[in-house]
Amino acid sequence: MGIELQNHQSHHEEASPAEEPMSRWLINTPEPPSMWQELIGYIRTNVLAKKKHKRNKTKNSSSNLVYSCLKSAFPILSWGRQYKLNLFKKDLMAGLTLASLCIPQSIGYANLAGLDPEYGLYTSVVPPLIYSTMGTSRELAIGPVAVVSLLLSSMVRDLQDPVTDPIAYRKIVFTVTFFAGAFQAIFGLFRLGFLVDFLSHAALVGFMAGAAIVIGLQQLKGLFGLTHFTNKTDVVSVLSSVFHSLHHPWQPLNFVIGSSFLIFILLARFIGKRNNKLFWIPAMAPLISVVLATLIVYLSNAESRGVKIVKHIKPGFNQLSVNQLQFKSPHLGQIAKIGLISAIIALTEAIAVGRSFATIKGYRLDGNKEMMAMGFMNIAGSLSSCYVATGSFSRTAVNFSAGCETVVSNIVMAITVMISLEVLTRFLYFTPTAILASIILSALPGLIDVSGALHIWKLDKLDFLVLIAAFFGVLFASVEIGLLLAVGISFARIMLSSIRPSIEALGRLSKTDIFGDINQYPMANKTAGLLTLRISSPLLCFANANFIRDRILNSVQEIEGEENEQEVLKENGLQVVILDMSCVMGVDTSGVVALEELHQELASNDIRLVIASPRWRVLHKLKRAKLDEKIKTENIYMTVGEAVDIYVRARSTSHELC
């Protein structure tokens, strides 16, 4: 009866011209474009067409064409022409507010990075100015950040100790900054932003939380005024160093100053959160703390009582550092690696912060332009005594709350810092290091996203595993190990889902043409003598082809076993396996071979293999392998519903003939 059904199927299709077009449309589709044709089409559409449009628009005016290119590279030329005085008033207030937070934070982050205080201030001058001309975010506040500072100090320290040779250490940091900027610019130029996405949201949450705790523990040195302290960043080494250092003589006055102003800053932040109109209080609190603490130390001569102070900060503007770049260093490969990691971390943080505030303001952030802007600002920074800069969440939030309208607030901030470098450096001589530690500690709670971690736990346990790996890797090993663990687990998850995709048994939802997974929709109806399976994988390739074939054959054997137990007659048993390939976007040679073996195995058991909803490129591969001739074109359908309907009608007709 199975042979009669198959013959009747062919006869039925020949006798029903109204049903022919759907299958004909599918089988007679033209060849898809090759890789070279797609590349040429992309160039014509995105490059040549744009150039032609520009030539027509500018009427062959070379000056206008150059100006158009400059506007694309420097967005400030576009919006700057419409900039008005009322916008400047808002940006001026935002920039001054931003500078009041930026100056003390920059000094503290430079200390965290193992550099002299002035280099943190330098990093708040040149990079913001470059970004203001090239960036597309209106709110993003550029400068040094805690996580990147920790990353540099922990990884560069393995190459050069900043205590024994601070000049050599500084040169390596500048070279790392150059490579970080170069990688960021390359990512933007060649549209490689997807590389940043390898650091998933869960990995970033875990990494930031672990880094925040490590940074906080590092600040115990300044908070207690300790002299003997470890260079390692893992929590065991740091806590051990703290306990051992407390046995040596130390001055509790450092702790009193640091903890007092830490409470003051946290209280100011609490007030700002309770009332948004008082945003300026938490923004001004760090600068007020620095001024008051410096005056207290100066007037009370606390330095003589054991209070550690910043001492000399070199006055003046950024010094050129072109000659300090170490391109002939024996550690160049490791320097480039640190630059790559720093580039990815800095981009991930900046783009995440920029997009969140762009969404609030209702405009779109251009990711590629952001990467280009970040890249060029860090390259320029490496040539002018700066280290890796990026967008800061805490300062961006202050900038937004202060009412900034454009990136002019960054320009105002940079100019204010420049003036401070010339005027205030002598005053900062007596600034206690404990106050810098308290400023950094006050910024750390914003890096620990407890609610985000709980949300990830509820949403996806595997994502939470990535978060935990990044968190404990940073906490108990190193920043690099934490990142490698998080990215490694994320990749393993992707590989596992690709190598072991699910094979879903489908059933028809009543009174519809929709077929759903019978486990998800228990009410879905299965058709007797028919097994419909869907391959839930975008690729049928060497990595999963044998697994998919074996899973399908196992499903067939399970049904045949159930039929044998129920003593179902052969003519009423399984006769057709419909393979829904709507999810499969591509197939390679191994996938074609697996389909051919599956067809032969099923045919040996008098079971037909039917392919439904094959994608354009998949069908093209099947044609080139001549698998469509072996399976026969009448067993290839445009939809699952079409295949099931024709089978049901053919089966009922054959029963009538019998």
C-alpha cells in the first residue's frame, strides 16, 4: 500500500495543476548570488552609489565633497552650525559640574593605574576634546575610569614594576594606550563591532562587580596609610597584605580623614538620589572633600603626624610623549595584547553607557563612529601623556542630570581641567591620599549591579554561570583570568548549542496551518503515519550533521517500537518523515552527506523523506549535490502544511481505492 500511496502522490500532483505552482516556485528558483556577487553588490550599493549621489548632489564640486566627508568624520561640523547660546548656557553649567567631579576622580584613578596624579588630569583634557569633534553621544563624559585603571595596573605591572622604574612603566602604559586606540579605530573602520559583543552582558556585570571589590580592597592602602602593600590584585593576596601591614606602625589619622569624608560623599549621594533637583550636591561633594581635607592637613600640619599626602603634582599642560612609545620593546606582543583587552573593555563600557542615555533622549548612537572616535582620541592621548580613556557611567549620569545638551560640556570640562593644571597643582600638594581613596570607594557601589545579577539568575542560569565565572575569576585570580573564563564559557555555550541542537517533533494546532513543538503545545494534533521534525539549528554542518541524523533515526525507531508494541499494521504505520528545514540557513558537504545517508536509511525501511521549507541557499546546495534527484523533487515542499495536506489527501484517496 506504501508503493500505491507514493504512485498516487505523483498522480495526484500531476492531476492537480492548481497545487503545482507552490512546489514549482520552490524547485525552479534561480541560483542565489555567489559570495563575489554579494561583495560586488555591496560595493555598488554602499560605496559607488554613495559616491555617485555625492557627485550629483555637489555638481562635481570637490570642495563640497571634501566638506561632506569631513562632516561624516567630524559630526561637530553638522550640529555646530545650529548651535545656539541657550544650549551653551546649559552645557557650560554641565561642564563645570562635570569638572568638579572629574578633577578629584582623575587624580585618584591615576593613582590606581600606578601613575603620577597629573597623568589622570592629562587624560581628562585631550581625549574629551578629540571625542567632542568625532563622537555621536551628547551625554557621554570622557576620561579615566576605575576598571580600565585597574586593568592597566594589574597587567602592565607584570611587565614592569612602577615602584622600581616608574619611567619605564609609564612608557609601557602610553604604548598600551596607542595600541588600544589603534584597535578601536580598526574596529570602527572595518565595522568589527561584533567583537565587542563577545563580552556578553552577564560577563560584563560579573566582571564589573569583581573589579569593584578588587579596586575597593586596593584603596585600603591609601585609606589606612599603609606602606607595605602587595602589588597583586587577587582578594587573598590583598587581604593578607592588609593584615600583615597592620602589624607594622601606621597612623590612624589617615583612616579618620578618609572614612569621615567617605561618609560625607555617600551622604551627599543619598541626598542627590532622594531629590533629583539637588544633583549638584553629589557632583560637588568630591571636590569639596578634596578642598576641605587639603586645608585641614595644611593648617594642622598633619603631614608631620603621619598623614600621607599627594605631594608634588607637575604643573602645566600635557607634555608630548611621542618619543616614549616603545615599539621596539621585547614585550611588544604582550603590550599589544593588553591594548586589545583594554580596547574591548573600554568600548564595551562606553557604548553601553552611551546607548542607555541616547535611548532616554530619543536618538540613535552610531556604534562605528563611536569606535572611531574612541580610537582616535586614545591614539592622540598616547601622544600627549594620557592613558586609556573611555566613557564613565558616574560622570555621564552627572552630565545628564546637570542638563547637558551637546558634547560641548566635555569641552568645558577639558578647559576647566587645563586651567586647574596650571593654577591648582600647588594647592593639591597637601591633599591626603586617604581622601583620594575615599573618592574612589564612593564611586564603586555603582559598578556592582545586584539587581541585574538577580535578574540574570531568574532569566538564564547559564548566563548566571558566566557572571559568576567573571566575578570569581577577577576576585581570586586576576582581571585577565576573569575575562578569559567569562568569554570561554560563553563560547562553550554557543558551541554546545550549535553541536547539539534540538530536534522538535511538530503537530498541527487545531483549525490553523501552524505547526508547533508538541512539548510546547500539547494540544497540537499529530497525523497518523506521519512524523514531522524541525531542525532547530541555523547550520547543518560538520559539527552537528551526524548528531542530527542520529537524532532523527532515533525518533523514527522510537515510533516504530511503539507501533510494534501496539501491533499496528504496516500500512497504518509510519510511512513519511517530514523534515522542516525553515530554521536551517546553510548546509555544508557533511550536512549534504548526512541527508543522503538519512534518505537511504529511511528508504530501506520503506519510509519516505520529505523536505519542507528549505532556504534558498540550502536548496541550491541540494541541487548542486543532485540530492534533489535522489529524494525526488515531489518530496520537496514549500511549507510543512502543504506536505501534510497532500499526504493526508493522498492517503484518504488510496484508502478509498483499496
